[in-house]
Amino acid sequence: MKLAFALLAASVLSSWVVSTEAASIKILHRFAGSDGSDPQTALTLGADGRLYGTTFVGGQFDRGSVFAIDPNTGNLVTLHSFASDEGTGPVGPLVLASDGNFYGTTWGGGDDNINCSGGCGTIYRISSSGDYKTLHFMRVQEGSTLQGGLIEGTDGLLYGTATVGGVPHCGTVYAFSPANSKVKVVHTFNCSTDGRYPDGRLLQAANGFLYGATSSGASTEEGTVYRMKLDGSAFQTLAQFGNANVGCQPRSGFIQATNGDLYGAAPDCGHYGSGALYAITPDGALRAVYNFDNDGYARDGKEPTAELLQAPDGKLYGAAPIGGLPVDGEREGTVFRINLKGTTFKLLHTFTSSPDGSFPTTGLTIGADGNLYGVTPVGGLEPGKGTVYRLKTAK
């Protein structure tokens, strides 16, 4: 096992300088409640060029919705509003599977006669035209509180995490078959050595292993990085987080960058106690990339929870829900860009609640036009139910 704090002597602290760059932001849609509210899911690019996402609440039954938005016109269509027996709180990015359909999960709800009070959550399928079907009601032994979304493995199965549930109720990694709607638990977290409470999306890396993070557990009680084969074999805790430069309590999933390393965000700890970006090699060597709030004013942001994105320019793009510039103004989150080494940080935009939204907690998506797209869970003009935005950056 490679512990985070064993590598601190080799880590380099981030620069004290935060540079800014002109960026053009356009609000494509402001949610009103009837069309959804509180979007907490990064957008997914569809084959038709539209962007697909979910809202955690709102919609016809106030249990959340699935929507599609045209990035050229800002026209938003509500594809589905969740009813009482379909789940509640859709969260986690939709995955566009090889069969042409989108698959997603709900945080809770579904059949409350199984063994979760109010339902353990559901797995569903929806087409680009809104043809919807609930495919599976989760059981507590399979996992509950589904918030990381799904990925499609190279074997054609869909893989996800449940933050709690399983035995002994510290979360699971599961495989779902679109062919027969069956769930198979491939790993149950033991609450101790392998961590507990996996939150973010899984990643299947180039070596074929699944990688993920837990937000708590192990000897430091600050979370872990783990990997396993698709069938759950060869499970290994690669690193433990501590109160160190790499951050702790990670809640986002990983991306694998062009240098082969995996990059993630942690909202707590870090050198200044405000979170950090970190990288880990496929074999488990963990290092700090950037520490937030290095000037004490959170000019660069604070407490990042969003999954990072590597754009075609090779840089990483992300969001933080707190901070920004100017320090004496309204500042409710940032969008930033940083190189893979963490040596060049650019503040691209500071959110100000009205008119552009606030507290961005999810990552960015590249549209068919090459621009960046994201959501804020709250803010925008009244009634302040969240926004969809487009960000153009200077080249």
C-alpha cells in the first residue's frame, strides 16, 4: 500500500499567484422548477449534438427530471419527470451506451417494499426522444444512494458505485447488465482497510482496471483510492488520504490524462485546508497537483468536488463551488484551467448567483462545437433554481 503522506516530501506546493483570463460565459437556460430544479449532474454529449442532463428535484412530480438542451439555441426539452415508483433524485452523469440509449441512476426511491425505507434507488434507461423505462430497483445488499453515475465497461456491462448499502453498509461497486436488467455486486467495502462511502464515478483505465475513490475509511479515516478488475478480483487499496497536500475525503471520480496518470479533486485538507487537485499513477504513486486558497482569500476557489476534464489543448478544466474574484464582491464559485503539472493555474470565471448561477459542484463537458458546458445547482435570475451555461475561453 502506498500512503499519501509517504510522498509529501516530494510534492511541490502550488504557486501563490492566481492569474486570470478573459472568458465569455453565456447562460443557455435558467430552471424554473416546473422544468426541473437543482441540477447536480455533469452534462453528456449526445449523438445529435444536444447535451443531456438531470435535475435532482423539480419537474412534474418534484422528484427530478431528465432534459436535453440544444447548445446552439438554448432550447431545453424535459424528456422525463420521475414519478413516485421510478425513483427520486437522479444524480450522476448519464452514460451514452453502445446501444444508443442513455442510462442513469437515482439517489433513492423506487420500490420501498424491498428493504430500504423510501426505496434504495433505481437504474433507468432513456432514449434521446424520451422513451423511458425503469430497469432495476436496488436492494440494500446491492447498495443504495446511487450518486456516481454509470460507465460502460469493455465487456458491455455498466458499472457504478453505491455510497452506502451492502454488508456492512459501507458501499458497493456493482455491474449492471442492460440485456437482462440484473445487478451483480463485484465488491462490498469492508468499512476499514478498503475504505467506505464511494461517491464519484468509476474509471476503467487503459490497463483494464476499474479505479475509484472512497470519501472515508481506512486507517486515516480520510478516504482511499482503490482499483480492481471488472469482475471484482484483484481488489487493492492503492493509497490512503490524510491531512496532507494531496487533500482528503475525495468525492469526485477520476479521469485518465494523456500522460497516463489519473487526476481527481478532494474538497478537504490540502496544504491550506481548502482542498486540492491530485494525481495518482495506475500503480498507486500519489502526488499533489494544486492546493486551493493559497492566499487565504480563495481567489482561485475552494473545496472542489467536480470531476476534472482534459480538453483537446491538453489542459485540465474544473470547477470549485466557493470563492473567486474580486475578494470584496459576490463570488460563489469558479471555473479554472490548469496544466498537468499544476504549475500554471488560470481563473476563467467567477459565479455571482444572479444572473449566472452559483456553487458549481459538477464538472464540465466539451460540446460538439468545442466549447465548455456545465450547470450550477442554484442561482440565476429568480426563482434561482439553477442554470446551464456555456464557457468560451480565449485561445
